[in-house]
Amino acid sequence: MMDETSSYPVPAYVGDAAVGDAGASWREPPHNIEAEQALLGAIFQSNRAYERVSEFLMAEHFANALHGRIFESCGKLIEQGHLATPVTLKAYLENDPLMKEAGGVAYLAELANAVVTVVNAEDYGRQIHDFAMRRQLIDLGTGMVNDAFEVEFDHTAMDQIESAEQRLYDLATTGKQEGGFQDFRMALHTAVKMAEAAHKREGQLAGVPTDLMDLDKKLGGLHPSDLLILAGRPSMGKTALATCIAFNAAKLYREHIDESGNRQVLDGAKVAFFSLEMSAEQLATRLLAQEAEISSHKIRTGELSNDDFTRMVTVAQELSVLPLFIDDTPALSISAVRTRCRRLARQQGLGLIVVDYLQLLSGGPGFGESRVQEVSAITRGLKAIAKELNVPVMALSQLSRAVEQREDKRPQLSDLRESGSIEQDADVVMFVYREQYYLERAEPSRRPDEGEDKFMERYADWQKRCEKAHNVGEVIVAKQRHGPIGGVKLYFDGNFTKFGNLMNQDHGDDDDYE
């Protein structure tokens, strides 16, 4: 039988620090060969032991490579409906170099005799998995130290930290022992609790409120774990609507802290806003202009009256306490977004993520010229973040120029740029559309063969349409997994790029949108 320990030497000090250091010593990574032998013996005795560990344990988790191959071969036989025993494995492993080194197929018989009891099989498996994770942590730490010694101008210390956090996250989520099937009764209990919370909430919403009444009515709020895409052509007001929603969610935030110190969110959300296009100062100026109802141009140029300045300072003080966090780092990778969101959730709490905008994110290395694959990786990554942190993620997206070529400028799902995965991965797809923008640029001119009366009739019709579309924006819900699609009319003030509730009932929902 093999010895309990095997040679996996790892230096106590890594990198240049280990060279010539008299105090450096060699340490063996954690492993338990006897546990591996006992587990394989238990599987030989009862193949059901494999089912207990196969969900979290893989061949690469075994410290002894031969044990990993035996475990993998057992899995293949069991999945094909065959028994895994020393006899059935003989044909598959008798020519394996590692098997010959261990003494040939007679070693399989030794393993069969190594088992004490099948009952402990899962305990053996969990210890093997735990030791494998520890070895990977050692490798990761060694790599971190060695990377830190390599000084590269295009790879800063912060880049290394984010890379290390990503690798730690990958290690923590690969082969997780949690998960698996959930009793339907528990799922129902969670659903009823969510409905109860919505019923007790003032706005009676299951998700994060946008404070835009018709939009909240259509969506039921922004639901946890959902990926929402907010798309539109330039100048339609995507960023204005996103900042409005983020601001409203942060403004409505209320929490209850019980006697044990546990926090319960009663309304609103703490918001992470990734502004990849605008700086944090520009975004703050836009919010300040919206709430103080002062032109952002006046704020930037300093053309403010004393009353305007006083009002701006008062509003700034009110806004300063909002749980709204802005990250304006350009060209962020999806892994960096994940890392920063996890950190914020851990330190401050997090209820909503907004990304402005999706096409400015990077999918990371390895995509080359394939922008479609990169965008697909980005949308999958955003959806994964939404599910992991159990918060809604709203990502803004550009639309293709195909919209401009049509007579009807209302966006469609096919107008989403660069990848069908945006539509596929999203739980909700919304378009921002302002007819006023197009009407103002389409003022009729008199045709050479057109009479005066006919032209004036056409011009009056245009004026009427402009008047009806004035200060009206529309959010077209083109896809929603949980509810209806259709159009929602909102008030839009172009002077302050501000969205709000439209009180005129003539601009009701357009539920006929297809």
C-alpha cells in the first residue's frame, strides 16, 4: 500500500526571496493518500458511494494522479450503467504507466481491501476536495508573489489585485459543494415571502422601484437576478433615464436593523453606477442639474444667479447622503465589474447595478477580432453577476443605424447591435424612443408642384404632431420574461435632460406593441 505522504514539495518562500535564504524550508502541500485509497475502496465495495461525492469531487482533486484516473474510470463505467470493480477496471488501466509503477492491477485489489466502511465515503470525499482547494490556494499565492516581483508598466498593482480576486472567485465557485436540487416547497416559501414583502411595501412592488409609476406598473419594479437592457439611438435619453432610475432607487432607500444587527431593505436600493462614457463629475453635474432644475450648461460655465447657486448648494447637500456609488474607470473588463460589485456588496451592501454602456466593457483577453463573441461573453457575465449577487443589473446598449433607414423610427429587437446574445441573455429589453427628436428634424418644406393649401395642411399636421410629442418620451418594453410587453409614456424635459411621470392621461400605455 502506498505511503500516506507523497512528494509535493513547495517552498516556504517563493520568488527571489527564496533564493539563498538560509531560513527557507520545503513544505509539503496538504493531502491524505489514505483517504483517497479508502474512498476508492468504498466505491469498489458499493458504487453508490460514487454518487455521494461525484457532484463536488473531480479527478483533478486527487493528490495522487493514479487515484484521479481510477476515480474518473469508475465514473465513466457507472454512468454507462456498468459496475465499477477491480475486475471491470482491469482492461482500462492495466497498460497505464502509473498503474504499472504502483505494482500493476494488483494495486486495485489493495484499494478494495483498504476500505473500513462505506458510510464514511462522503467524509473522505470532502477532505480530498478541501485539500485540493488548499493546494490550489498555495499555487495561487505563489503565482501572486511571483507576479508582484515582475514589474510591468502596463500591468499595475491594482490590475494584479483584480486578477487575483478574479482567480480567487473562480476557485471559490468552481466545483462548489453547495447547490443542487432544492425542494419545491422551499422555492414556494421564498416566492410567497417575496410576494408578502411586495404587498407590505408602499409601492406594492416585488422589485427595486424606479419611482416612474407607469414603468413600475409595467415591470413590477426591477427584479433581483434580472438582466435588463436599456437601448436606444444617440440623443434618445438612455443615460438620462438610467441616471433617473438609479437616483430614484437610491433616494427611496430605507432599511430596518433588528436587535441582532441584521439589515432588512424596506424600499429602494443601494446603487452601483458604472459610467464608462462620462466622468463621475459629469454624471454628478447632470444629476445636480436635474434635481435643482438648473441647466447643466450654466453650471459648467458658471452662469448662475445667486438664487440658482444657493439652490444648487442646497440640493447638493441633500444628494450627498444618497447610497449611490459611481465608478468611472474606462474600458473596464467584465471580471473587474464583478470584482468591484462583490467588494461593494460586502462593504456597503448593494441592491442595483447600472452599466453605461455595455459596448464600452471589455470581455477580457482571448477574443481577438471576434467582437460578437466578446459581447456574448459580456452579457453572460452581467447575467452571472445579477444571479450571484441577487440584484437587478441594468445595462445600456447602443442600437444599429438600421433604425434611421426606416420610416418608422421605433426600435425593434433586431436593432440591437453586434450580438443576438443581448436579446437572448436579457430578462427585459427596453427601448427609449422620443418622437419629438425626429419630428423637429423633419420640418416640412414646400414641394415644387405642391399648392399653398396642401402645403399648409401638411405643415399644420406636422405642428399638431410636434405639439402632441412635446416633452414626451416613451419606453418600449419589447421583451419581458415575467410580464407584459408594451409602451410606457414618460415626461421628458430636454432643458434638464430629466425624465418623470407623465400626468396627462392622454398619453396612456400602448399595450399593442409587438
